[in-house]
Amino acid sequence: MLLGLLAGTTNSVFALTGPFVQCPESARYPNTFALCAIAQCTTIDKVAYCKCEVLNQESISLPYNYTEKGTKKNVCNLLLDGVNNGFTVSTYATPVQVLTDYKPAVEKLGPKMALYTCNPKTNPKALNALSAQCDGGICFNSTSGKIFPGMGKVKSNEIICSCPITKGTSVGFQIAGPYPCDKNFYKKQCEVQSTTLTGTIINVGATTGSASLLSKELDGMLPSLNRCDYK
């Protein structure tokens, strides 16, 4: 479904006219959001709690339209509501750490990472494997700079986001992981079958190909990414 929606999007300066919205919708508004695309998560009572980055730049998301007191709103309004109310929202921008030209020693955003494809055609266990779906997830400012169960120290520029857990489909899903490629990480995180046990570690995932296409919508070009694909 996500890939089908992406096929019909068009870009503009501050907002997409298709099924996705680019935030903020005006240059006058704050642009703080949480980036969870490369995050790892712990599970508590079948909910994923993910350690995400706090960024200040334009981002993209499904609109998540809703009505409040008769006024139509979307995820960009929710982001604005959070500025003075102790929360933010997980939306998407291209993670610098997975770009092929990322230089850790210069940019100092942590180690290089890669996009791993959990493909059920080559790994049948990926078909129903579990990952966190964080687009639109609510994130709590009170977690920054604190200790969170299962996630350890949360840095001042990090935040914990609450995200639903989803099953893999026939088209597969993608997660971010270590680079150079690590087959043990691939097998472990592409084959998670249950989150019943509190403290289960899962990664944030997205339908195969969707992250690259969202990056194209947001940045105007397809990114060059480190990739780890196993057959």
C-alpha cells in the first residue's frame, strides 16, 4: 500500500499535494521532529519504544488527517502542538548515516550504517517477521537525557518514541543496521517472530523501497545508500 501511495506523489516547496505531507507547511513554523528510520527499539507489553534522533529540518510523512474542535488538522499540526507541550512526532528525512558519502570522522553522527532488505523470497522467515512502524509515532521530550528501560542512556539529542509493531508482507521490509554488512544482524533482526517477551529488540522497518522514494520526494533525487542484500 505504501509503495502504491508513493507512486502518485508530487513535490512542492512546503507541502506535498499527493497523499504525503511535508512539514513544516510554512517556513514561519518550527521544524523539530523525531527521525526513527535507523532506530532500534525495545518492546514493553507489545508496544515498541524506539530511541530516535531529534532533528530540525524539513521532513515528510503520511498526513494522518484528523479533526479537533471542528478544525481539520494533520501531522504537521500535531508537530506544532507538541512544541510547547512536551512531545514531538516521528516523521521522515533521509538518514545521513546510511548515505554512501557519509564521513563519520567529519560529521560525527555515529558509525556508518546500511539499509538491510528483509526479503521473504530469499528468507521465508521475513514474511511474518516483526518490526516497528514509527511514522506518526508520538515521542516524549521527558525521555531525552534520561535512562529508559531496555534502551539505556538517551542522549540530549535523542528521544524515545512509541510505535506500533507490524508484520512483514510479501514485498518485504527494510531496516537499518551496521556497515560493513553483518549477516548475523540480518538473520536476527529480519526473523523476529514474537514480541510477547518484554525487552525483545526489534528495528524500525519500512516497506521495501519506500524510504528511497520518500527521500526522492523530499530531496528531489534518489539517495545513494549503503545496502546489505542477502540471497
